[in-house]
Amino acid sequence: MLDLTGKNALVTGIANNRSIAWGIAQQLHAAGANLGVTYLPDDKGKFEKKVRDLVEPLNPSLFLPCNVQNDAQVDEVFAAVKEKWGKVDILIHCLAFANRDDLTGDFSNTSRQGYQTALDISAYSLVTLAKGAKDLMTDGGSIVTLTYLGGVRVVPNYNVMGIAKAALEMNVKYLASELGPQQIRVNGISAGPIRTLASSAVGGILDMIHHVEEVAPLRRTVTQQEVGNAAAFLCSDLSSGVTGQILYVDAGYEIMGM
Ligand code: NAD
Ligand code: 0WE
């Protein structure tokens, strides 16, 4: 049985009710986990209110601002986790960002600044969050991140995000190797395209979704709930022998060559 009762789970990356992180948070909650939620703060606090109202039914015992580009804010998150929970069992890393201009046109036009931003927010952030979490994972733990096929193969316009996902997937392996002796497992889920705030801002996403619906073995795309179920599995003892892996939750699309 998939049972996460007594587990403390820190979930990053919820922006709205379409977020993959929201799908994951709901499944972790359904499996009995105690939730902590971080959100990206903005000047007007509109984002905070929206996410706070959304997650309220899941009774998170922690609700904290965390811009992963802000080291002090990351430190404050883990200080609060230590004070409130004493230990953490699960870390969900479910965030990415590249400048919009860098997700269209020629990849060779990517600026140094754009490259750094994408890699910093989308890949380095897993390293810094894992560093904060590992000392609090005193009973072992599970770290799960979200990746995409564009980090392994060329997907038109994914551009610098593909390089960030390639780095993220190697972060998974190096972290799994380092943290394994402490019984901390680190895995990634490579999700197929899903309509979310981030993906809907991308030109042509609907065409990509239709392509997957025609070509993927299951002849459809996947849902936030299906990704959430896979995450719950990777966070539970059912996957106790699995670390350093990328699990494709993509309706089978990745196996196809033609
Ligand atoms: P989303 O827009 O709902 O989530 C992205 C999150 O990143 C948001 O909550 C946003 O606040 C957060 N974020 C951005 N910059 C941040 C920063 N500096 N500090 C902290 N948080 C920051 O979109 P999503 O599609 O749910 O994306 C979640 C993850 O899933 C991403 O890693 C994305 O690459 C991955 N993914 C998405 C798809 C898809 O098709 N939607 C497919 C595969 C993988
Ligand atoms: O990882 C992602 C989305 C990542 C993303 C999206 C945006 C749009 C808005 C990162 N940064 C931004 N910045 C913005 O300003 N996906 C896997 C979804 C996605 O994005 C694509 C895709 C797919 C699929 C971009 C191009 C091609 C395909």
C-alpha cells in the first residue's frame, strides 16, 4: 500500500490549479503526507493569496515564500522547516524558468544572461534545495524533480530549457550518488506535455499536444494526477530500491522512433 502518513513533504512550484506541483501535492496529501508549500513571491502578493487559497484544503502546516534565486530565502525555508518539523522526508522540485525570448528562434542567439537565468532557476535550484534538505532528512528521504524530453532530444523551440533539463538530469545522478549512503533517493519524472501556466505561454503548445495524441502509444497526453501518482510512488517505500532514475510519464511517447 502506498502510505505516506507521518511523512513531511516540502512541495515547490505550485502557481495555480493547473500546476504539475498541484497535482503532486494532492496525491501526496491523499496518501497521508503532511505538506509544506513554497510559492514564488511577487511585489503585490497576488500570487501568494492565490496559492494560499488553492492549497488551504490540503491543510499545509508550512506556507513559505521561496524564490530559488534568493539564497537567504532558501535558507529561511529550511530554518522554518527545522523549527516546525525537525525533519523532512520528501522534497518536490517542480519549477523552471527561461526568458520567453529564449524559447523561440535560433538557439545560437541565446544570450549569456538568458543561459545563466535558465540554468540557475531550472537546474542549479535542485542543488541548493537538496543541500538544504539533506541535513534535515535524518530518516532518509526522497527528492523528486520534473524534467522533459527536450533535455535528451531536440524539441523545436525548447532551446535553452533543453540544456537546463540536461543539467538537471545529471544533477539527479550526482545527487543520488552522493546522498545514497544517507538513504536519500533522488529521481526525476519526465512528463509529457501538459497545459499549464508555463506551457501555455509557449507558442504552438497545442500543436505539440495534438502530435502526442496521434503518436503516443496511449494516444493521449498525461494528466497532472498521473504525474502526481508517479511522484507519490517515488516518494514512498514502494520505490525503496530506485534512485538516480528518470521515470517517463508520457503515455509512452519517448519510445517512438517514427
Ligand atoms: P507552472 O507554471 O505551473 O510551474 C512552474 C513553477 O515555477 C511556478 O510555480 C513558478 O512560480 C515557479 N518558479 C519560476 N521561477 C521561480 C523562482 N525563481 N523561484 C521559485 N519558483 C519559481 O508550470 P508546470 O508546467 O507545472 O511546470 C512545473 C515543472 O514541470 C517544470 O520543471 C517544468 O519544466 C516541468 N514540466 C512541464 C511540462 C509541461 O508540459 N507542462 C512537461 C514536462 C516537465
Ligand atoms: O518545461 C516546460 C516549460 C518551461 C518554461 C516555460 C516558460 C513560458 C513562459 C520555462 N520558462 C518559461 N518562461 C516564460 O516566460 N515545458 C516542458 C513545457 C514546454 O515548454 C516548451 C515546450 C514544452 C513542452 C517550449 C518550447 C517547446 C516545447
